[in-house]
Amino acid sequence: MTEVVRPVNRSYRLRGDRATGAQSAAYEKLWPVYGLPPQGLIDPIAIFPNSTSRIMEIGSGMGEATAQIAAHFPDTGFLVVEVHKPGLGSLMNLCDKAGTTNVKVIEEDVHLVMRDSIPDQTLDAIHLYFPDPWPKNGHHKRRIVQSEFLELIHPKIKDGGYIHIATDWFPYAQWIQRIFGASELFSGGVIERPEWRPISKFEGQGLRKGHIVTDMKYFKK
Ligand SMILES: C[S@@+](CC[C@H](N)C(=O)[O-])C[C@H]1O[C@@H](n2cnc3c(N)ncnc32)[C@H](O)[C@@H]1O
């Protein structure tokens, strides 16, 4: 069996998989409908053959924004990668209630999924909404947006495709602009918040604390 080499600096917190009995039961019931095994080839075009575009969302949290966005864009296939099992359970529940057919979920670190499973030139876009900000200086290496991350995602995005990022942590927004600004791989910058992007639970918490939200869009060069 080949060894799975995990990134040294995890970009997520280990929160445990505490879920209620009902959540666990819903997860078991809905995984066959929405879940994809994290290993092997994961070809977004084969998974969503009839969609007009395919978007990967990284880190859906509890999934309330993801479910609304998927409902807003029924012709787009959404491949969701999240490490937090209860969050995926919540997303699958929302999708089930809405009868959603354009969402598939993968429970794994996106670095591994990108590196090992996603073929080149198969994603129209990536959504990265409110990634963990890792505010302490000593933790900045755990931020998901790094120059290595740009190198990892660049080949997977189709020509003309993009990554859309939103954060409520202003120093992280500046960090993201510096990393992308120094890269030859993408071009873009700050954009207006799109009206279709709903306020997620995490964003709502930031807004209540008076945080400024920045949306950024970077196109593959
Ligand atoms: C701060 S939350 C934001 C969630 C959601 N986008 C929102 O706006 O409410 C960040 C999420 O990203 C997930 N995450 C962080 N690093 C990840 C990685 N490397 N692969 C997959 N998911 C990751 C975390 O588990 C967490 O649920």
C-alpha cells in the first residue's frame, strides 16, 4: 500500500468528529448519495458530465452558504472538499432537503486531493471562503494561501478559470494579495462582493465583531 504523505503544516484545526446520533445517522444515509472516496482519480468532468461548469469549494464549514450557492447555480457542478465530518453531514442534510443533485463531497485535506486525484485542466473555478485566518505570526505558515498552494492549484484550473477568495480577516486579505501579487501564475485582485454569495455562519460571526470582508478574484494566466 502506498504511504499517504500529509502536509507538514495543517491548514485546519483538529476539532474532533463530535456529532449527535441523528447527525451520524444522516451522514451514513447520505454519504452514498453525495460522498466520493478521496483516493484514486477524481475527474470533475466525469462526475458532472452534464454541467456547464465545475467548481471546487475548499472548506465548506457547516455548508449553509455552499448549499445556497449550489441552488443558485443549478447548471454548475460543485465538488466540495472539507475535513470536518459534522460539517459535511450538515451540508449533505441541506442538499438532501433541497433535492440538490449538483453537489459531491470529499472528506480529505485538499492538498492531498489536488496533488493525487484531480486531473489537470478540469476545474472552471475554485471557491475559498473564509479560510482559517491563523492570526498569530507563528501560525502564518498554516494559512492555506501560500505560493506552493498557487503552484498546486494552477494546473488544475482550466485556461481562463479563476479562484474566488473571501476573508473577514484584513491582515489575511493583505497576505493573500501579496502572495498572488508576487506570482506569475495568476492575475487579479479585490472585487465587489457578488450579490449571490450568501453570508455564512463564519462570516456572520466576523461581521458581528466589526470585521471588514474582502472578496478577491484571481484568474489563471
Ligand atoms: C473558517 S471555516 C469557514 C467555513 C465556511 N467556508 C464558512 O464561510 O463558514 C474554514 C473551513 O475550512 C476547512 N479546511 C481548512 N483547511 C482545509 C484543508 N486543507 N482541506 C479541506 N478543508 C479545509 C476547515 O475544516 C473549516 O471547516
